[in-house]
Amino acid sequence: MNAQLRRRLEMAGRVREFLRAHKTDGVGEGLGLAKLEELLTRAEVLASQQRSGVVARRGRPPSAARTCGVRSRANCCSICGQLGR
């Protein structure tokens, strides 16, 4: 995970905490918060998969290491696109 993506996910986490702390009776806010929590949960799962893949890749030969992580990187990028880039 690159630094820019990690900062965006951290920012989204801070937004989630802010929305939880300052709840209002807005109709769309609850749906937005639920979607944000769903996306952040998915991003955390993908990040942990990526970390475990990096650890596993260190033990592989260089040719096998090139193909790892492509799917996780694509999923994380799609999540950031949904968070509003």
C-alpha cells in the first residue's frame, strides 16, 4: 500500500469517527455512514491480506513475487475511488 492510499484511508477513518461523534437526524447521513463503514472494513481486510502477501512473498523466488498483490492493489484503488478521491 502506498503512502497516499494509506493517508486517504486514515482520513476516511477520521471522517467516520467524526460522523459517529456528531450524529444528526439527517436522512442520508446514516446511509452514508453505513457505506463508509462498509468500505473501510473492506479496505482493512484488503490491507491485511496485502501485508500477509508481502510477508509470504519474501520467502518466494523473484519470478513468483512479481505476480502477487495485483488484485489487492486494484481493489484498494477502487475503494478510494468510491470514497471520493
